[in-house]
Amino acid sequence: MSEAVSVRPWRARARRWGRRLVQAAVVAFIVVTLASFGFNALTRGHAAPPPGQLYVQAGDVRTRYRVWGTGGSPIVLVHGAFENADMWEPLAGALARTHMVYALDATGNGYSERRPPYDAAHMGAQLVAFIDALHLVRPVVAGHSSGAAIVAEAALRDPRGVGGVAFLDGDALLTGAGQRNPLPYLLLDPYRTSALRLALRSDGLVRSAYAAICGPRCARLDDAGVDRWRRPFMVEGAEKALWQMLRAGVVGLPTERVAALRALPMRKLVVYGADDPVFTKASPYETAALIGAPSPTLIPDARHLAVISDPVPIAAALDALAR
């Protein structure tokens, strides 16, 4: 009898604590949800692109682009995932001494019109149309990271219109990275919108992500540098496009399509940061062999943004390719 009496109060206390925990969870859910809706409403405004941008209609995409140089053979630079044309300033400045240098924002990124699908076929067609729209004569096209797939697609679509192809820290392959990834959709609205906007508004987080991928030889981002990387994600339509791109995965091409470059009689170049954490040590050699390029150029101690940390040797390699 005494044992039954002692057990019942313990069970009653457990039930009371269980109810309190459930009530606390419900209250926390309501508070977080209301706070998320409120934060999203307060941050609903969109940033405007910086003034003075250049645009051209490239196929079905109103395309923002940049230009450096006053003469010489043309080189077109294509960024990778979640990058934009502004990232090319260090490399373009080095190339502009002897070349006309162009960089565009692939659809879904930067300040170009956001028009799906966000895949290599659409972006490659945009690049071909961009070259045609600006009347460029057989430019060298260089793609960074997943931008390698875009320049590869463009070269395969219009081999007579492209004078050479360069892969910069990219293999152009459709690896399935992020493809059909449900993670961005597990965090539903309003929470994912709040999480994205909080992350973008954290200068420290933007600087830390940049430093991790660029490496110790890259200067710390100043306030203007943070804005260059952050602002494209805050313009109208950027959030919707970002979730669509995350759902689609990293842009790439099937292995057999990338290998088709080997048969094209054009100049090819492969450049990698020697310490690029995105790829294996064998990737530069495998990429060069796959597309029929000479032995890759490796930039000592450079990471995934070698185009920023080490523009001079990469400019020299591209200049040799263009000449």
C-alpha cells in the first residue's frame, strides 16, 4: 500500500511537468512564428542595384555585364554559383592591359533578370546570345567553379563562335551536389526567409564565409566588399530564385557532354588553386584529360577563389591562351 501511494505522486508530477513542457513549446512556437512574420514584414523592402549598370538582351535574359580594357582580343568571364560579375575585378584588371574583358551575371545571380530554368543549358544559351549581342569575335570564355559548365555548354553549342575555353577551379561536371536537395524546403516560410535575411544582414557571417573559401591571401572584406557580395541576394526576385537554384543543385553537365569538348579544335586551359577544398588533388589532372587540355596550371597555396587571391598568374595563363 505504501509503495502505491509513493508512486502515484511521482506520476502526477511527471504529468504536470509534461503538460508544462508542451505548453512552453507551444508558446515558444507561437512567439517564434509571430517574430518571424514580423521580422519578414519589416525587412520586406528590396535593395536596388548600384547605379550605372550595363545591360544587354542576351536571348531571353536581360543581362547585366561589366567591361574592362580599351582594346585587344576579347575574354569573357563567367562566375560560379551564388557569385556575380563583380568578383572578377582583380583578374579583369590584370587582363585589361592587353585584352577587352567582359563579365556577365548568369540568370539567377547578380543583377541580371531572373528567368528559370537555372541550368547549364539555359545559362550556356545566355552566354552564346551575350557574345552575339556584343558582336564579340571568337572570344576566350573562362568559367569559375560551376561557371565552367556554362562556358563548356556555350562552346559546344557554338564552337565557331568561341576561340578558347578555360576552366578555373571547376570541372563542369553534373555531380548531383545539392540536386533535388530537400534541405532548403524542410525549413518552410516564414522561417527560411527569416534565416536567410538574418544571415545576409550579418557582416561577420559574410566575411567569415568569404575568408574560408578565399584563403589567407585574400584581404578582409571591407564594408563595400560585403555589400558587393550581399546586395545581389537582396534585389527583387532574388530570394525566390535562390530557393529554386538550391532545389535544382549545382549547375553541371553529364560527363559525356563535357568530354565532347575534347573533339573541338579550340584552345583549352585548366587552372586550379592547389589547395582548393572543393575538389580532390586529382581533379585538375582528370579535368584536363577529360576535355583534351594541356597539363593543368596549379596555383600554390590558393583555395577555391584563386581568381581573387592570385589574379596575376591566372591572367598570364589566360593571356597565353588568348594569344
